[in-house]
Amino acid sequence: MSPVFDASAESQIFLQFDQKYVGIIDPVYGSEVFVEVYNGTEWKQVINQVDDVTGVTRIDISKEAAGVKDAQVRFRYTGNWSQYWAIDNVKVVDALTPGVTVSGSPQVSEDNVPDPRNFQFVLNSKPTANVTLDFTVDQQQLQPIASLTFTPDNWNVPQTAKVTAVADGMDEGNEQTSPIQIKATSLDGNYSGLKIPDAIASITDNTIPGFPSYRTVEKTFADVEKLAINNPDIASWIDIGDSYDKLTPGGPAGYDLRVLELTNKNINPVGGKPILYVEAGIHAREYSTNEVLTRFAEQLVGGYGVDADITWLLDYFQIDINPVVNPDGRKFAEQGYLWRKNTNATPPPGSDPADFPSYGVDLNRNHDFEWGEVEGGSSGDPTSEVYRGDKPASEPETQAVENFVKTLFPDRRGPNRSDAAPTDTSGVFLDLHSYGNTVLYPWGSTEEPAPNKEGLRNLGLKFGYYTDANGTPYDIYQAIGLYPTDGTTDDWAYGVLGVAAYTWELGTDFFESSEYFEASIAPQIIPALMYAAKSVYRPYETSSAPESISVETDLPQLVSETITEITLTAKADDTRYADSNADTSLTEGKDLPTPKTITGARYSIDQPSWIPGVTTYELSAADGAFDSPVEALTAKLIPQNWLPVVILSLLKARMQTGFTVCRLLHL
């Protein structure tokens, strides 16, 4: 609220201020902001905003304040999901100087990312005639920009010039710039020929403008496809369906929905391979998820044949990576819209269509499990951020994921909510989101614990251990602790198939800065994903067993003489759980599992021990006794006809509760 000011001698008066408002358009969770003027008797609204606004705002408040001795201005907000509303440089003046205020610099990518939001203009004073702004660009870099015209009636209403890059197919990098000349013409002498400085457009080849760490949809798909083309023995680029736009005539071209499947196609163990499925970007605005998952794929492919863990994983496991679940929505998010949903603008029968940019279906409320059954878990209003669609799995993106995932994991859970999946169930399902620094496990629809809650939570705590790269692990809790949901991916995967399923909420923002991504998210999440891949054989059992780490041998780098004995060392550790307990409002699951004593350890040569006929061998406690939750291990290996070939070994640590697959050995 402003101080009281005396405008009793004024015939005209103007309010001007700088603002940046980022809100949420939603019938329940939405936000709205108001500017009001006190006219000596009552507060009068002079402006209200729902859509995002950035830049200088000027309002003629003469009608409300001119002639008023005790005038005042206030700024008011309603709603509970707003990102922020920042206001600065508030002034009340009795005259305005002619001029043009330019807010923001355009940021575009040649990879189908225009800028319809940042290049904004408003006149500084009311003209006596129309004022037109024309733009001149280098047409080898930028497409022509449409003129803007201000009238004496809309002079103070900001207008935005849409800027689009020329896709020239040349490799020019992601730090290009191009000048834009701006010329004003008008019959008003104060504006005709007014000098306006050139603007500078920033242009990238294939990253999201302003976020150099994040690839565009097109670049992500191209890079992942290249992994498959260049590594056909371990990688396949699988078409699992079409996006909404691709199936709908008259709009954008849309996309094939794709999954990168990684496994050594030449190794087919008896009983099949355990599977990790990971998806990202179901909510379009969550930038960091797609990039970290793509980097995980690149690390796996790049490490095959070089890194022992990765080579063994891809030989005996299968990893399915869905890098962009919602590519249509992602293209709007790349333009700076806080776009969450897909791009289906068709309302259900009897409902009014939602306007841009509030239309679409929330794909993470559209899955065919308890769809629409939870109060507050989703919405039937097409304008809502959590609009669930007109029926379960109505969206092609949802159908593609459900149909594909059902080919990966058999149904191991009964039809009743209380039916637990068997503890020997194989596979893990991960859905990467942002933000919150949390790992969530079912259920999100009820406070009732999942029948496999102990296994789900304990495995989540192991993921939490790996997120501790920057000194603070993620918060691990049942998804209902965030807010009630229905029709979500993790509840569907666990509820329908019994597979261990999780939502990871990465980082601190939807549009996470590149600096934070590189310093925190990538170092936290890629190791956690690597552990998730190792846990998929029997995750409900793995979750309560120790890990085997620091596996080493004294085998020299270059074998130049006969080796008669090799010493194997490792460590079995049952303490690797972590939880920040950052949400102090939660009461469930505050304590970590009590570490248990290691009672033995075994390893196998070349193949996992779960394959029938594979021999395992004992390791000894280095101090002579298995009596601690953390044990140093040792064994002597006698070389046979498998040297000097590269051998991959599986090390297992055994507790009082049994065996677990934990770690690999590269000899």
C-alpha cells in the first residue's frame, strides 16, 4: 500500500510501476492480482491481471484520484499457486514524457522455439494520433517481425512483438546475437521519428533460450536417436505412439512418442532381464527432467565396454528411457509458458473450451487407476491445471505409456487395494518431475499405506542416499503427503502391475537455472538413477539389504606375466539410507531402518547369481568376523582360462535377511 498523497490540485494523474507477475490460471488453484485506488470514500479497482505480465505499467488514475486530498494506491493478490508478483519503482505523477519503453530482449532458437513473450513495448504517454512501431532485421537470422500500432485509447496497454529465428541448418552455436532496428511513425510530432535504441536478439541452434543446459525436443530426440543408430547391439529407438498434435489435423505437426531401450541384444539369460523404466517431461514445464534423463542415457551408452558397472547392467538388465512424454506441451514451455498439460483443447461434452494458455489435459491425472475418484485429486474443469480429461486414459500420450509399460512388467498384484505384490517382484518404474527435492511412493490417493510400503519406502531411502551429493538428501515420503492425487503414473504402475513405482521431484523450480542443474541436479540424480538400475532384480528385497561398494582387485592394468592369484576387496554396507525430513508437517517414516549385521558375502564370475547354474563363491570378513553393519571383505581368486579376457563379476552381500544383488567387479 502506498503512502497517502494529496492530488486535490491535479486535473490528471498517472500511476506507473515496474512489475513481474507469474501466475497460475486455474479455477481452484489460480491466482489474480489487483491494483486499486482510494478516492477518499472507497477503493476503486483500476486494473486486474490473470495472465503473466513483465515490464513497466502505466495507468491513468485521473478519474479515481484527481481532486482527491487523501488518495492512496494498494496492490492486492488472491490465490494460492502464484509463482510470484514483484513490484518496484512505484510513482504517482501529474505528467508523462513521450517515449517508448522496451521491456525484455528476445530469446529464440532455430530449433522451432520463437519468442512470443519477452519483446514488449508500451508508450510512455498518451499520443494525439496512432503510433506504429516497425522492425528491421537481418533476414538471414530472423524472420520479419510484424508491426505494432498504439492508439490514443490503448497507449498504455503493453504489446509484444513475436520474434522467430531462421532455421538455416548451419552449426552456429548457442550464443548467436542479431540486432533489431525499431522505428516509430505517427502524426503526433512527439512520436514521429522518435529515436529508439536497437534491440539485440539472442539465438541458439538447439538449446532452450536462456537455459543453455537444456536441449530442445528436436535436439533431444535427434541425440537419443543417434545413440541407437550408432550402437545397434545395445540400443533401440522404439516408436510407442503419436502425440495429440500428430493425431489431430489442422495444428502443429506433433511428434512420434519414442523410448530408448538399452540392453545387450546378444545376451539372453534364462528367465529374462530385470527392467528399469524411466520417463521424464510428462509435465511440459519441468525442464530439468528431460535433460538429466538424456544424460543418463548418454552415460550408459558411452560407458558400455569401458565401465564395469554399466557394461554388466546392459548385459544382464534392460533399461527403457522415455525422454519426452509430452513433446507437444514441451514446445510451449520452451517459449516460456508455464505449460503443464498436453495440448488437447477439446472440452468434454457440455463444457466451454478453455482459452490459451490454460487448455490441455494433465497427463499425470489421466491414468486408468482411481481416475477422478479422489476429492481434490484432480478436476473436471478443462481450465484447471489438474484437468483429468473426459475419461481414463483418454490421451494418446497416456495410452502410449500404459500400453508400452504393460509389455515390460507382468501384473504381480491382486485386484484389491490391500493385495501386496510378491517380494520377488522384478522391475522399477520412475517418473521424473520438478520440483521439490522429494522422492514419492504410492499411494497418492489415500493416507492408507500401500501393502508393499516397507519395501517401497526403504528403496526410496536408498535413492535418498544418492541424492545427498550436495549435502542434503531428498525428502522421502508417501505421495499423499504432497497433496491428494488420482490418475497418476506411480499409483497406476504400482496399483495395476505391482511394480515398485516412484515420482522423483527434482530441484527447486520448474524452469531450473542451468547453474543449479549442473551443480546439484545432475550430480545427484544420475548416480541415483544408476543405483535404481541396479536395484530392479528384486527391489522389494534389495531395499532392506546392504550394498557392496569399493570393489577392487590387485590385478595390474597391464598383464605382462603369469598371475597365480588375485586379491578381491570390497565393503558391504547396510547404512546407506538417507532422508532430509524437510517437510516437518509429515509424521510418517521419520526414522531410517535400523542397520543389521552383515553375516556373509558371495560373488559370481561373469554372470549374475540369479541365472540358473551360476556358481557363487564366498568372501571373508577382512577382520576375521562378520559382526557389524559395515564390513570390509576379501577373497582370493585363482585365475583360470578366463584371463586375460575382461570379466564382469557380481558381488553379493548377505545379511541376516538373505541375499541382495549389489555391486559389480571389473577384472
